[in-house]
Amino acid sequence: MKTYSKYSFNIVTLFTLLALFFGLLSISPTQAEALAGPRPASGDYLWARGMGWGGTDVGHFGSPDIGNYNVAIDSPRARLFSPPLAIPPFSGTIFIDPDIITASDPTTFLNVVYAGQGLRTMFDRRVNGLITVNAYLFNASFADGLAAEIQVNPEFGSPAAALVEAQKYGEVIGRLPTALRIDVETVWIHKGTQPFGGGNNNLLIHTGQTALYEADGVLEETLVHEASHTSLDATHAAAPNWLAAQTADGTFISTYAQSEPTREDIAESFLPYLAVRYRSDRISQSVADTILQTIPNRIAYFDNQSFNLYPLLTFADVSSNYWSRRSIERLYNAGITGGCSIIPLNYCPENQIKRAEMAVFLEKGLHYPSTYTAPNVAPTFGDTVGHWAEDWIEALKSDGITSGCATNLYCPENPVTRAEMAVFLLKSKHGSSYSPPAVGASTGFTDVSNTYWAAAWIKQLAAEAITGGCGGGNYCPDDPVTRAEMAVFLVSTFNLP
């Protein structure tokens, strides 16, 4: 098999491709295969399905496992074709942009621990089959709780040399979202310039090929493709809703996916999905438009899966379609929250907000965009002495936002209700002397009467579009505020970018 950077084609194939390009001819994947020659032997093809045969050797027009039906591309970015979108716009999607995931992005990789040598059976593309070797073994740990055994071919010569490889690829793999690593149990590392592979709870790496992927800036993008085989194919490739999305779209994102719709469509589509949904600032508008126009139903399918995309997304416990994810990330980007834990980085969106936490959130919001730390002062509340948030609580009092929960008490561990939050937010926004307009005959919420103690505050909060209530025409004034709700309140109140 040729590597992705070397291509050949015969004259018949050339004219066929030109006819395809200009819309003069259409052929099925079966016909394309007939043009190109036979597949690998049946035994190899079973591994092809498991490993994503040909790996990400997709820098050409068509599938890498069908002989010389290839066309070179001369840029690390895939070319866009000009015909209508019924024709796949890309040859292979790992080339759509080299910046979707980069070496400067965060990784969940923590460490590898050498576990000695042991016999392991590994797939090696150089012999196109399984080999059993006394591999160097490393246990890799990741911040989201996942782990994998990295098995390094003994051809690297020593545990020290193998450690270099294990650490390098552990860090790169750690940049992939949790959803793509969840079924990765082993990683095979060999020398040689052969394509990567994915499947069978494994990732296959040939280090000579790495240099080629790195030269084009697509090492991480390649592993996204392969890990999609490993962790997504089994659940999604034959799912009825995925097949319905394929049908509804009426085309494929790449000729590689088109040639192998069952085996390659998920892997070819998932990287473009990440690009348009979570890395839109890193791709051109024309590429984004092309993706969205070509596979809108597949994009919608992925949107509905609640994939854990940490560390592409900021917090490990805030899924891609969590209802307030964008507000939570805006809160983080503004420096107002650092989450509720570090390893992994969590936000705890369903936790109730305590009055102590609220003091920190409000004070940071009040001083945004400046970086603010509350000054150290003597506490005036009897129940905040020695409390971790005592300085923030005193700052909130000094700013006239709170006078406490009772005489000389602040109640720092009490949850904040939605009624109390209405008062806190409006005073933070308009100043300590602010009072809302008279409530009038109705608050606009069926569960808040015009005689409720915070009726005017709640009505004004809605009038300023900071809240729309809790649903069904209600405000739920006595319900505790969650950290997810708090993010939405703060982003709206302080107009955070």
C-alpha cells in the first residue's frame, strides 16, 4: 500500500476522475472498486473493518484500499470542489484544516508508568497482520479517569526509548475528547511509515507516518478519525437515526466516506462536526458553510448524542448539548469561575449555589473585565470567621449588595433561592441603592403573587430579560439556584462576552 504522500493513477482512471469532477459521469463505490482493482484478501478485510483499513491514508480521491484510484492533493488543507454539493466536497476530511486540534491545546494526559515487558499480540501494517512480541508496556492515565495500556514494539530497543514514544502519544491522544477515548483500551506503537488505524478498542500508530502527518499539521486530526472508529462506529454506524441522517443529507462529506459509507462515514463526518460546532473560529467561513450545507442532518445527529467533548469543551461534566453550556463557558472565559474541581476540570452544574459562592460570583462580575481579588479585612459576620470566602462576603457587604441573613449572620452555607437571586442580581447591576418599579397588578408569573416579598424584583428581572422563568409561566421563587442557572443569570446581568 502506498503512503498518503505518494500517489499514482493510470490514464483510464484520470479520464474517469475528470468526468466525475465535471459531472459527466457518476459511479457507485462498487464500480469505483472495479476500476481500481481487487480488495485485500478476505482475511485481511476482516481486519480492515476493525482497524479502519488503510487508516487515514485519505489524502486522495477515493478509498485508500482500492489500488491506484488516487489523486494527490498539494496542500495540507483539502481542496473544495466547485460542482454542486451532491458531489462530496472533500477527498478526505483530516485535511480540511490543520488547526482543529493543535499541540498547544489542552490535554487530559497525566502520566505513563512503566509496567515492564510482556507478550502482546499487535497488528502491524508492515506485515499486514498480527504479530506477537515482548512489548514494552506502559499504563497511561488521563484526567477524566480514563486509562489505556500503551504497548511499544521492542524494536525501539530499550525501556527509555519506548518511554519517549509512550509519553509523546499519550499526550497527543489526551487532546482527543473523552467520547473518542472511552473505548480505547490499548495503543500499539511500531516503527514504519504505514497509516494509522482505529478499532477493536485500540489505536494503531506507525511512527514513520507520524512525521508525515506532523508535516501537514494533521496528527491530532488523524487520531480523531481513528478514535472515531474505535469509540463511535459500534454504537452509531448502523444506528437507525444515523442511517436516516445519511439518507436525508443525500450525499457524503468526502469521497472516502462515499466509497465506504458503512465503515468510514462516521469517522469522516465527526471531525467536520467538531470543526463547525466547537472550532468555528479556526476554519474559514467557506469551509464551515460547505460542511453545514453538505451534512446538516448528520451534524444534527451528533448534536443530539450528549458527547463528552472534554477537553475540547472546558468542563468534563458539561456535555456538548447541555442546556447552559455556552453560558458556563462564557463565565469561565471571563475569569469568573474556575470550576468546582481541577482534575478533571468540572463545573458541577447541578449543584446548588451557596451564599458563599454567590459572593465570589457577584464580586467578580461587578469588577469585570478587571481581574479582582477581594481585600483581606476583618469579618463582621459572626458565622464567616475563618470561612474560605470571608473576604468575598465582606466585599459584597461593603458594596451594599447584602446585609446578611440575620443579625450579624451571613449564612454562607445556605443555598440561594431564585427570589433572593433576583434581588442580588439587580442590586449588582444597578447599584446598592436601586429599587425596582412598583409591581402593579401582576408579576407576569403564575406562581408569584403581587404581594410576594420579592415580587417587584422578580418582575423587573424578567423585564430586563435576565430571566424567562422556570417554565410553564412560573418563576419557582423558592427553588434553590443551581450553578448552571447561575451562569445564565450572570452572563445576562453583566453582559459577559
